[in-house]
Amino acid sequence: MNTLALIILIFFSGATLAYLSSLISNKLPGWVALLTTMTGTVLFYMSFQNEQALSFSIIGLNLEWALDNYTILFAHIIFGLGILASLYSVQYMQNKSQQGSFYANFLLSIGSMFGIIISKDFISFFIFWEIMTWSSFLIVVWNGIGFRKNGIWYMAMSAIGAYAMLTAIVLINSEIGTYSLQAFFNAVQENAIDNLMLVSILLLIGFAVKAALMPLHIWAPRAYSNTPASYTSVFSGALSKMGVFGMGLVLIRVFRFSGLQDNFDYALVSQFTSHVLAWLGGITAAIATLYALVQKDAKKLLAYSSIAQLGYIVIGLAIGTKLAVMSALFLAIMHAVFKGALFMAVGAVERQVGTTDMTKISGLIRRMPWTFFVTLVSIIALAGVPPLSGFVGKWMLYEALITNGNFFLVVVVFFSSTAAFLYSYRILFGLFLGQEEDDTAHVKEAPATMVIPMVILALFLIVTGTYPGIVFEPIAHGMEYLGFTDVTWNMTVLSNVWGDSVNLQYVSTTIGVAFMLALIFLTFKGRKGTRGVSTKDISTSGEIPLEHENLTFQLDFFKPFERAAAPLYKRSITKIYEDVANGLEALFDFTRKIYTGNGQTYAIYVVAFLVTLLIVVQNML
Amino acid sequence: MENKRNSQTIAEYIKNWSRKHSLFIMAYGTGCGAIEIPATLTSRYDAERLGIRGAATPRQADVLLITGYLATKTLKRVIRVYEQMQDPKYVIAFGSCTINGGMYYDSYNTINVLEKYIPVDVYINGCMPRPEAVIAGFQQLQDKIARGEADNGTRYKENLEWYRANQHRVIKNWRMPDYNW
Amino acid sequence: MNISPVHYIALPLLAAFLIPLLSKLHKELARIVPGLVFLYFLVISVVLMQRLETQPMISEVIAGWSAPWGINLVFTPFSGFLVSLMSFIGFLVWVYSYHFKKIDYMPAQKYFILLMMLVTGSIGIVLTGDIFNLFVFLEIVAISAYSLTAFYPGRDGAEAAFKYLLVGSFASALILLAIVILYTQTGTLNMADLAVKMHEVPHYLKVIIFVLFLVGFGIEAEMFPLNGWAPDAYSQAPGPIGAVFAGIVVKGGIYALVRVVYTIFDLSGVGTILIALGLVTMIIAELAALRQDNLKRMLAYSSIGQMGVVLIAFGIGTDTAIFAALFLMLNHALIKSMLFFSASYLLYNSTTKTIKELTGMAKHLPFVSFIFALGAFAIVGLPPFSGFWSKLYFLMAAADAQMVLLIITVLSVSVIEIIYYFRVIGKIYSKDETSELEPKKPTINSVLVMTVLGALIIIIGVYPDLVTDWIHHASDALVNKSNYIQNVLTENLPR
Amino acid sequence: MEGIGLKILGALLTTIMAFAVGMTYGGITRKLTARVQNRVGPTIWQNFIDLVKLQSKKTNIYHGVMGHFAPMWIITAAMTVLMFIPVLHPNSTWYSTWFPNLTFHGDLIFLLYMMVFGSLGMALGAGQTGNPNSAIGVTRGLSQMVGFEIPFVLALVALMVQYKTTSIQDIMAIQDQSGVWMMFSNPFSFLAALFASLGMFRYSPFDIVGAPAELASGPVSEFGGKYLGVMMTGGSIFAFIKLTLYVDLFMGGAYSIPELLIKTFALYMVPVFYGWVSPRYRTEQAIRYFWGWPTALGILGVIIAVW
């Protein structure tokens, strides 16, 4: 049997099995899911080097599945994160009810994500896309809380995106008579599609919803924060990348290498669209960052931060130069890694402490050192500080923007990534630093099966910080699929088109040496007189904080910044959406006035309709 | 001066010299003497030329200034601050009140002899001492430091039980946390 | 016994008379006999459909007079498709409602007879080749439907039935009028013959007849603004009857409309009118559904909306479009029945039938809630459920016809559809620890029915080729008008 | 091997020089401030004395592992950045023999990010202490950073665009070739960067982080003894780094140490002078300040650079 079909089958039947096994015992589905993901992953990694393809037909439509380098790049994300998340969730979900439905949807979404990337025709692409949407939707609302607020928005926005995509798909089909992706790209090359811009923009809208691009992002914070953390890592790490995956195809394969660049109008429109997207990405990054830093809930903060990070990725893709795309794909992978790790870490906190509200937690660093370590590493990567891998992506992005002449966009990006330090610190401080709570004195480190996946991700961040070439290799292959030729990369040296470079090995060596020197100096100097004290032992003007008092600064953390940036906070897109939605609903209410419930009215309708038809139709027919 | 040098190793000498010339003060405004501190530190008397400057927190401070009478309520804070300071640390007490209670000698809530509660390096007499006197006091302390004689914290630690007993006697509701200061 | 389409009509009519007598022998017979009839329907459908493999259509002449003059029943792939679907749904409704009014059998007897007549009438509409006969069957349907709407004693049911009656009698009158005009002009009532002779009718009369038919059948087909009766009727009739309305009766109305438009008339521009009407119907209905508190009304509006889409598809009129329309009808019949079946249980203990009362139902009725959710997923067209394929084909048809705006409108409305369906799911699945109610557990036969429907929806969704051949045949038969005329008029001499 | 030995020696020399210069500038500032206030003031070596005293504290406390690591982070960041910054002009003889360090392996954006590394460590250490003042100080510092980063980045973008490079050596070389310093060829960007430097050096009116009066010196309020000493060292090196960076970018770099000292000192006096005459801003005022005229100047600079 074809491996691709087998993997899909394994995931989908695994989902069924997971659900059915929950009828026997609530503990089983977790293991079933783990086994399924493991089997699928192993199967994929055993065979992904080989050429894989499959095509079959369903109600007269040809479906094609195949692996290519671009696909493999994203498959790494899906399977890597998927297997870690399923290992993680076994313990995370331990005492929760209804695990069957959770794991069924978990596996469905992973399987369908794989389905999306291997689809080489729009129909199976769309089918898997929708399966992914509703399975993730079911996980978003899995806990039954805030269904209306979280779930409906997600589903509605996803539907808008999906339907935009569907429109584009059927339009493409009506133009070229097939759903094949390759045929579409060929048609683009040959300029055989009349309303290519419309189609592309519709497709982009569809992908932008999943990539949570402003102004289509409003589902994201709510959906991300309402999801069990074991899935949020996949959700934010891998699922949102499906939007990136699609955008890459459209922005690069259609816009950049369309063979129509000589056509002035086409070039103008496609460049305009790219620019608009790039700016939207920038605005997304900036605004989402601003919202992230006022959040009190760690998960919500990370949700907004995800949106911001996806903004960078979109910028990179929209700019579309070699370096920019490379940075975007690199950031996409890194975002999957560090955001996966972060959501897992926050999930560990949630499981051990019972809340993710940063105003209620503090000082967990001693209780959960591994979780802190993972968070710290991920946050450093997220903030883009060298020597971890986040910096590599950021660096490439900036260089790409500057060398490409997007001067003001780079400032916006810089602003948002500087502001990102604020929320980065917020989450580290909010959860792990500050005075220790007596309430959390009993808290222990999360179980090993939860810590191990996180630590693996963290280690990956550290290693790729110095040797990003590990990641560049699949990216370069993927970019060649997208149409770039001669993609160069180096194991440790980053360089831009102007020839400027950063040698990461030197950086990490210098940091390491300097740090070791300082460590030795500080640790051994006056070692006798040096001692650790409790975090309660602080100098508060001689006042003595009592045992139960916690002086950790948690509320209104960035109030001064909020005050300074008040105009930026004044208008919330979410609120606008809600107003629009409410307004529309009120407007739609008029339909209820049509149906008065009065038989006479209905009779009049019939007569009036008859007369109208007689008048109108007489002229028409 | 010269005999001081002889009794110390060179490293000790350098350390003490730097301690002498860099005094971060924790001005604890316990009483009326606090008014003299600004005068001492600002332009007219300019204590900074002697390396004396204010420190905001006891962690960074070298010298604790007790500026006047000490109510028992304040004493608790003073002890706390003192214990939070890092060795070597010094205490300068201002005015008569810290020596013998001064005009508050029979007050029900004021301690009379500061020495009983925390070790004091230098008393500056007067009610109140003028900035000149304060600076003189500082210089005396500096001399003491340079001689390597001022090590307040060790004294406190060695006689901790005695100090604690005295402190307990006046501070009835002793709720000092049992931190490992 | 030679199986013929006549059995569809004759047997239930016979049974309807016999049931009161038989039930004197044994009470249960009042329940069982209709079931047997439905079962027999299924058998005939299968046999006849198989026979269609060898011959293009089966035309059965009643009372010996051949086609242009006598009354005939025509079993084409198209009508066969609809008849089989109706039989199937009818059978499922019977299974589902087998326990209905178990205690007192008198209402049950009425219920089952009416149900049978309703289905029979609808099947008759589809089968008949005679326009007047069509009218008669329409009346049978209408009268059974009125009675079923007023089935429960009480003001609301009676009011709903009255509205239905009022509007329905308009429909009857208009259709009758149209038939009269038609007959005066052509002198025939056979539809095939009419189609041949249609060119004799002056254009202005043609238009008038068309409009009369459009309005008349439009009422049954729940076309805007003639569908005011529908929400009331759906919500007042017994639960499973909602499924019959949505799955069977409306299909009959649509069939009649389509038969008239596609076979009898040769007017150009009808497509545009159908599209326009369908569009308006769909938009208004879905918007109305968005704000409904009452679950059944919501389902009714949604049903209307779906019919609007079907109308649009018929209006587009290309092969793909008609394929899509039939596929839509199939899916709608299956899914909406399933929704009504499950909604009945969800609303069983509710006094106001509002969505609000469904809070936390999933805890008490996990299976029914699951089925409802499945139905909602399928009807909004999420893959891999059956609703997706029909939607896809509909959009493909629209795209081929270069109707981008139409696609966008339909899909925007679909978003609204998603919102209101998912709101209900949200209510059902939301955590509510306070609810104390002990709702009625679904009986084994209803579970069976819902399982069958759910399985079908998933199976068709995953493997649509199972039914597409069937639908292709049906749509070919519909499009190929001359074939129909020729076969009816020439080949069907009495055997 | 000889080359490596020389390089290590050069690196050590650079570090020592940076440290000494930073400390001395701090001392000079204190002296000058005292003179402005009509005081005698401490010696200009006062900071060294303070440092020695801090290092000779007999006891030290830390509040947890991050409290222990924070000073190391700072000094690590300082030393690393120093290694990647060209202290002297690449064309000068001194540079090639003594101060090349690792400057060919980094660029401007790398430096920008690397400079944050230390602040991050500081913030973590401050957070670990559990002192509310520290955390407040950190949030103020971060907020202010968002403020001044914008004009600063605008200036840098203008620079990079104008010279079509992100390498500092190239920027210096081009300035040398054209004979016009950046501060003259694009004065608006220079001004924007200069305003940003006010926030960077955290002298009054932007000393909202330390804010001795209300925050008890902010992030460092729980640090004393050797920890504070190491932080001071790191801070001094950072001061030198920032000044050198400015000199490199806007003043064409320096060919010799005295030239470097003159230029850096001149630059250094700007925030100091500004501080003497200004009271302290509130945080939001500070941020708003940077988002106002400095940003406008920065945008103007970019426009001119693109032109």
C-alpha cells in the first residue's frame, strides 16, 4: 500500500480507535494516540526520502497525493511537534474527562495537516483543510467553556477563509478544467487564467485566516487560549503553519515565479498585493504584540504572541526575496519549536498549579526548574536574542527587509520585536520569578513525560542557534521546489545580499567563554560569604513582609507603556468585529418581521407575489 | 597612619582603603537628625568628596545612620535593615538620644541606649550634631575602617544572643521572620 | 406478481382503508401495516431501478388508455431517484416513529395513515405523467400535511394548520387554474403530450400559466415569499413529520416545479427567475434562521434555505448544476431528516422548544447530540460528510456559469448557516452542571434510524461514487426532455 | 598560533580599556556634576574605589539562581558585544594589530540584538529577587527601551540604506572615503540617534529605571557586593560600547585611542549635559518623548537617505 495513504489511514483510523477506546477506559486514548503518532511518524521518516505519489479518482475528480521537498519541510514540523505533543498529552490529560473526543480530534487534525501538505490537487487540499478546521474547532470547544465566544468566532472566521478558498478553487477549475495544483501552476506560467488576481487574493484570504493575519486574526487569541495546552502547541505551532504553507505557494509560486512579470498590470497588482500583505503582516506583528503585553493570562499572552510571530513569517513570504523567504520558513519552523515548547511549559504550569493567570502565580522557578529552563530558552529564542535560533530568523528577516528597501516596515518589525521583550519578560516573571507563593509551595515539577518533550524542543533551539544549517537544509530544498534556484546556505554563517555576515559559531563561542569566565569569577570569589536567601527576604524600607504576604508586582504590569501607547489601544479590532456582528444580527432581524406568523399576511404575500411575477415575468420571458 | 599599614597585609590594606573612601550610607531617618543628612550631602558640606554617597537599599549600603531617638516601633525596622546589610557594615548613631535617651530618657516607647540593640561604631554627640560634626564622625569612622577595626557585623553575630535578648525585651510583639539573614 | 409503479399508489390507498378494519383484529396492525407498505415501496424501488438498467423508462398506463389520453405513471431514472429516496425516508420515519403514541392507539392509527398518505401523495406527484393527476396527488399531500400539522390538540397546531391550509388552498386554486387554461389551449393533460403541443399556446398565456404554476408549486417548494406556512408547520407537526416535510414533501413540490419548467415549458429566461427566486429564498431564510430561538423553526428555515440553493441549481440548469441540485436534494433529505430526528429527542422535555433549553444536553443524550452535531456538520457542507460534495458540485456549476457573485453570496450565507448551527451545538455541548432534567432516552428503533442515516452521511461523504451514478442517471433523464416525451408517447402501449 | 595569542591579548586589552574608559567617564561625570552643583565632588577615580569596595565585601547574598546569573549575563553580553565592535577605524594601524577582535563576524543588527542580551539577564535577575521595586524598574526600563528604540532604529536604517551595508567596518570605510561623516551627511538621523542615546544612557530625565527616590534603585535594589560590582563593570563596558558604536557609525570612527576618547567624550557629554538641566520624566512621558520629535527626525533621515 502506498505510504502516504497508509499514514493518512493510520491517523484517521487511529482517531476512531482513540474514540472507541475511550468507551472502555478513559486512560486508553492517550496511549492509542501516542502509538498512532509514533507509527505515523516512523513510517514517514522511514520513507520520506523515496519518491511517493498516489493518485486516484473520486466522483470524476482526480486526486493526487505526493511528497515534495516543500511538503517534507512542513511534514517535519507536523510530525516533530505531533509526536512530542502526544507524548506530552498523555500525562497532561491524565485526569480529564472525555479524552476520547480530544484524542480523536487530535489525531484527525494531525492526519489532516499531513493530508493538506501532501495534496497536489485542490479538492483533497480543501477536504483536509476543512477536516483540520473542524477537528481543531472541536478541540477548541472541547472543554465546553465559552463555546460561543471562542468556538463560533473560530468556526466563522475559518469558514470565511475556507469559502474564499473554495470560491477560488471552483473558479480555477472552471478556467482550467482540473483541480490539479500542478496544472494550476502551469496555467499561471502560461497566463491561462483570466482572473488570476482574484483567485490568488481569495486563496490568500483563505490562508491568512489560518495564519491569523490581521484583520482576520480575531479567532486566534480566544481559540488558542481555550484549548488544552497539549494541543495548543500543535495548534499554534503546526496548524497555523498550514496558512503559511499555502501563502508560500501562492505568494512565491504564483506571484513571484509566475512568468508574467513582464505583464505590467499583473506585476503591479501582484506586487501591490504582496506589499499590502507585508504591511498587514507588520501591523499584525505590532498590534498583536501590543495586545500580548497587556494580557494577564499566560496562555492568552502566548496566543497573541503567536499571532505576532506569524506576522513576521507573512512579511518574509510577502517580500519574497531569497533571504526573506528563507527567514520566513526558518521562523516558521522556529516558531513551531519555541511556541510549542512555550505552550507545553505553560500547560505544565496549568496542570501543576491549576491556573495560568499570571496575577495569581509567582515564584515557580524553584518548584519547576525544568519548565523554567524551557520557558527561558524558548523566550530567548522568541525574542530573537542571540545566541539562540530565534535570532537567526530575525536577522535574516531584517536583512531581507533592509536590502529589499522596505525601510519603514523594518521599523515596524523592530518596534514589535522590541515590544516583544516586554511580554517575554512578563511571562517569565509572571510565572516563574518574583516571590514564592505559599499556596504553590506544594507544587512539584511536571512529570517526566511532559518535561522531556519540552526539553527536546529547548535543546533543539540551542543547537540550531549555533548551527542553523541543520534547518537550512530542508528549507533550501523546499525553496527550490517553490522556484528559487541556487539557494545557498552555510552551517553557521549568515549572510545577506550585500555580503555582510554573522558567524554564529564565533558568537556562541564568545558568549560561552565570557560566561564561563564570569561564572568562575563570581562563583569562586568570596564563596564562603555568599549565600542564597529566600525571596521573602527583601529590603522593603525595613518593613517586614509577613509569610502570607506576597509583594510580587503582577497587576498592571506595563501600565506606563499602556498609557504611553493609549491611542494604539483605543480601537480594538475585536470590538469592531463584535459591533459589526451584532449590528448585522440586528439588521437580519428584519427577516423575522417578514414572517409575521399571520395567515392573512402570507395570503397577501401569495397574491402580491403572483401579481408581481405576472408583471415582471411578462417582460422577461 | 603608618603603623596601621604594618599590621595589615597589602590586600587588606587596599580593601580597607577602598572601604574607607567609598561609604554608601543608608540614612535611616529615625528622628530629628535626619534633617542634617541633606545638608551634609549637598553642596555646602559636600560629603561626596569623601566618597560618601547615599544608597537606596540596605543591600548596597555600608553605613547605617541612626539619626536620632529610636521608638521601639522603629527599632524593629532598624534591626531589619541592619541585618540586611552586608558585611563589613558600620553604624553611626546621631545625637544624645542614641547614647542615653537624651530628652526622651524616660519615654515609655523610646529606647535609651542604642548599643544594647545593635553595635554602634561611632556616636556623634549633640542635639542635634551639625553637619560639621557629622562629617567629623564620618572621618572618625573612616579612620577606624582604615585601621581595620571597624567590623560591626562580626561583633553583632558573635553576640547575637545578647542583642536578641535585649531586642526581645523592648519589642513585645516580636514577629521578625526567621529568615536566614 | 408483476411489479409495476402502480403499486406505489394502489397499495397504500388500499392499506389506508384497511387499517381501521385491520386494527380491529389487532391493535398493533395499525402500526405494522404502514411499515409493511413502506417496506414494499423499498422493494419496488429496488426492482424498478434495476429494471431501468435495461430500458430507459417504465411507463405504466392505468385503465387501459394509452399515453396521451389515459392516466399514466412514468418511472424514469429521475423520478425513480426521487421515489426511492422518498420511500427510504418514509420507511425510516416509520421505523423512527414506531413507538409513537404507544399507549393510545387511536392517534397512532391516524398518524400512521396520514404519514402513509403523505408519502404516497408525494410519490404520486413524482410518478404521474399527467398534470391533473399531479394536482390530485398534491392535494393528497396537502390534506395529509394539514392534518398532521394539527395533529396535536391545541391552539398552536390548529393555527399553523390553518395558515398552511390558507396558503395551500391558494396553491391548489392557482394550479387548477393553470391546468384549466392549459387544457383549454391544448386539449391534453398528459405532460409529455403537453410538452409537444406547448408551441400552440400563445406566449402571453404561456407566461401566465408558468407564473401560476410557479406560484402554486412554489408554495409547496417553500419558495420565498410563499413559505410563511413552513416554519409553523414544521414546528407544530410531530417531530418526525418535520423530517417528512423536509425530506419528502418539499421534494415533491420541487419536482413538480422542475417537471413543469424543464419538460412542459420551453421558455427562455426561466433559469434567471429561478436563480433570483432561489437566491432571495435562501438569503431571507438563512437570515431568519440566524435569529430563531425555536430549534424546529430554525431547522425549518434552514430547510427553506437549502431549497433555495436547489432552486438556484435548477435555475443554472447545466448538467453539473442539475447533478448538484439532485445531489443537494438527496443530502438534504438524509441530513435534514437526521436533524429532525435528533432534534425531536433534544426537545422532548422542553416546553418552549427553544435553543436555550438545550444547554448541556450532551451529558444526558450523548448519542442524539452526536447525531445532531454530525447532521449540522454535514449540512453546512464540511468534508468529509456528504453535504460537501453536493455543495462543491453546486459551486462548480456556478463557477462554470461564471457566476462569481452568486458563489460569493451563497458562501456568505453559508457562513451564517455555520454560525447558527454551531451555536446550537455549542448550547448542547456547553458545560452546565445545574441542569437536573432527565430527558427521555432514545428508543432502540430511533437509535437505529439515526445510526443508519449517520452512517450513510459519512459513507457518502467518504465514497460519493456510491450514489453519483444514480444521480447522474437521474439528471440525464431530466435534462433529456425529448427522450421523455418520445418514450411516454410511443413506447408505452398497454401490455 | 602567534596570531591567536595576539588576538587574545588584543581582546583582553580591549576589554580592559573599555572598562577603564567607562569607569573613568562615570567618575568624570560625577566630578563634573559636583562642580555644576558648586561642590568639590569626589575624585574622578571614585568609581574605581567603589568597585574595589564592592568586590571586597565580605558577605554577599543572592535570591536564587537567576540572581546569581544576572551579573554574569550582563558582563558576558558586554564582553561579547565588545568583541564584535570595531573599536578603532579599520584603516588604522592600531586596529589591525590590536583591536580587530571578532569584528568581521558580526554586523549592526546582530549588535543591536546582542546588546539586549545583557538587559535580559538583568531583568531576570531583578525578577528573581522578588522585590517589587526591581520588577517595576525592569518594566520601566523595557518600556523606555521600546520608546528610544524607534528613533534609534530609524537612524540605523537610514545609515544602512545610505551606505548599502550593514557592516560597521564598511560604514566607517565609506565615511572615510567620502570624507563626510554620517552626522553631517544625514544630520537628521544623527539627531534622532542622539536623542535615542539620551534614553540609552539613562541619565536624567530618563533615569526612570533606577529612580533612587521611589524605586530604591530599581532592578539592582537587591544586589550588593560583588554582584553589584560586576554589574557596574558590565555597565561601564556597555557605556563605552554605545559611545564607540556612535562614533563608528556617525563620526567615521577613530584612528587612534586619543581620537576615540575625544569623540566618545564629546558624545558622552550630551546626555550628561541634558541630564543636568532636566528633572525626571514619568515613564509614559519618556516614551512619548521618543515617539515624538526624535521619531519624526528619524523618518526624515530615512527619507533623505533613500533620496
